[in-house]
Amino acid sequence: MTFTVAIDGPAAAGKGTISKAVAAHYGFAHLDTGLLYRAVGAKVLAGADPLVAAQTLQPSDLGNADLRTHDVAQAASQVAVNADVRAALVTFQRDFARRSGGAVLDGRDIGTVICPDAAAKLYVTASAQCRAARRHKELQDRGDDISANQVFVDVIARDKRDADSGRRPQWLQRLMRS
């Protein structure tokens, strides 16, 4: 059986928490597509070309414990605005979505670009303040030393990069600003 659940929304809105719970409940495979961009970002920080890093990405690259650091998150956000990088990762994501036994994918553009025909689609969002507080707690729990204000500034900058890159429909860009 192929059944795909697409969960979309901005950073730190709760997509991962919800998608892991849905996947566990139904026994579906789960893919945090943000990890793909984090893995590419980590390779870029190590000196790789962004496009080459995306084209050579392997499932084993997603197990790197350093993918959840603040620096890798920033690098991931920067490579994610590169249209060629996004295009290189589409096949990986679509193949995962078509796997037998069901799949839950969470990330950005999942329900519109990656899995437009998903059987179920959710869009999860929260205010920038709420998302920054969630991300700050997550980073603190991991031992990262970063101020709440810096995390808020980073969330706002990431939202702006996404809006400026055209990754969001106009109606959604307006909603995100409100």
C-alpha cells in the first residue's frame, strides 16, 4: 500500500512533532525533509559545492549527529534557497513518498511541490515568537549556547529568505507576515 501524508509549514512550527506521531501511530516511514537540506548544509560547511553535495546525498548522510546544530541549520537555510539544490533533492523525496507501507514527509513545500497528490496534507504554523521559543528550547536541550533573541532573529531571517526566494505562494506570504 502506498499512502502519503504531507506535513508542511515554517521552521519550528511543530511539523516534526506531529509527523513523528502520525508515522508512529500508522506504522508509516517518516522523513524529515529538512534533514536533507541540513545534510547538504553540513557538507557545504565542510567545503563542498552545494549542488554537488545535493546530487551525491545518500540516506546514510541523514544519520550525522551534527545535523541539528545551529550552524548547520543556518547553512541549510541558505542552501535551500538555491533552486538547483532543491531540484536535486526532489527525486529523493518523491521516491521516499512512494514507498510501500505508507510515508509521512514533513518540511517545506511538501504538499505543493514534492507530494501534490498526497492522500493527506497538513499545514502547521505558529507565530515567529512561538517558533523561536520552541527552537530556542530545542537548542538549549541539545546544549547549544545561543540567546533567545538570536534565535528569534534567525527565524525572522529564515522566513524572509523563504519569502524572497519565492518558495511561498503570495497568499501564504501575506499570512506569514501577519
